[in-house]
Amino acid sequence: MDLLEIIKKEVEGRLSGINSCHELEHTERVYNLAMHIGKIENADLEVLGLAAILHDIARKEQDESGGKIDHAQRGAELAGEVLRKYNLPKEKLDNIVHCIATHRFRDDNKPETLEAKILYDADKLDAVGAIGIGRAFAFAGHLGAKVHDENVDMDSKAEYTKDDTAYREFLVKLTKIKDKVLTGEGKRIAIERHQFMESFFERINKEVKGQA
């Protein structure tokens, strides 16, 4: 078993029981997308692959703490602890830890290396396009939200409530992602996925009115 598979098994155990938007399948999608972007952008694929597999290792801790734990910072700590057992070169280990610590890109914690920028993009891109719509509906269902509400109140503080529909998630958050990605290939994918989401919600708005 190679190192990537060993690490994946460890991550799988830590994600057991997590909500369906951040389960192991999300990690696998981020890995696949990161590898695609990394090959085009000439990244260090070993660093990128390990960082992608480990990026949400502390996500369950964040959820169980009610958001008091930052899964990016805690995940970077855990990743360092896990990987030190395998004698990776220091520069690779440091880069992996940096990738994980910055994949949320909050405050001034900015991705600086190419691999960190790619991981950031891959994680954000999994929230848009067809898979992003699927995740938005899955999360809305978890909250008990309506299937669709075209007349969403954009000014309401309805996040994480039964009013937080997939359409509200699209209008408030997902429309902004295409302007936040950092790499050339990431931008290309983001624009394509954004256009798909626009078409989807235009269609669903017609269908609920009986117009399609």
C-alpha cells in the first residue's frame, strides 16, 4: 500500500459520521480536481495529492465544536503529526501543512505556493457546478428547508435555518466563487460551472411556475 492510500485510510476513520457535504467523497472529488489542475499548472503532485487527501481531516472536530475549532488550522497541525512518521523531505512537509492551513483563505492566511492555490481552488470548485447544486440541495434537506423558493429574502439572516434553500445558497455564496479562484485552469472551470448553475436555476424558476 502506498503512502497516499495509507493516509486516505486514516482520514476515512476521522471523517466517519460527518455530514454528507464533507464526507470522504468530497475529499476524493477535491483530490481528483486538484490532480487535474495540478497537471496543467505543473505542480508538485505528491505534495498536492497528500494535501488534498488531508485537507478536511479536522472537519468533524470543527462541526462537533460548533465552529470553535478552525478545521484548516487544526487540520494543518494533525497533518504535520501524521506525516512526520513517514520521513517526507522538510520542504514537502512544510508545503503540505501550508496548503491545508490556507485552503479556507480566511483573513490574511493566504495561499502562497502553487500547490496551496490549487488546493484552495479545488475545494471551492466542489461547491459549484452540478455537484455544487447537489450539495446545496443535500444541505438544505438536512436543515429541513423547502425544495425551492424563488422569492428568497436576500437580506434575511436565514443561514443554517429552514429558510436556507439551495437557491439562497446559490444567490448568496455560490455566485461569488468564480471571482475567488486563483489559478488559470481553476478560473476556466469556475466559469463553466457557474454558467451551468445559472442555467439550472433559470430552468427551475420556470418549472415551479409551470412555464417549462
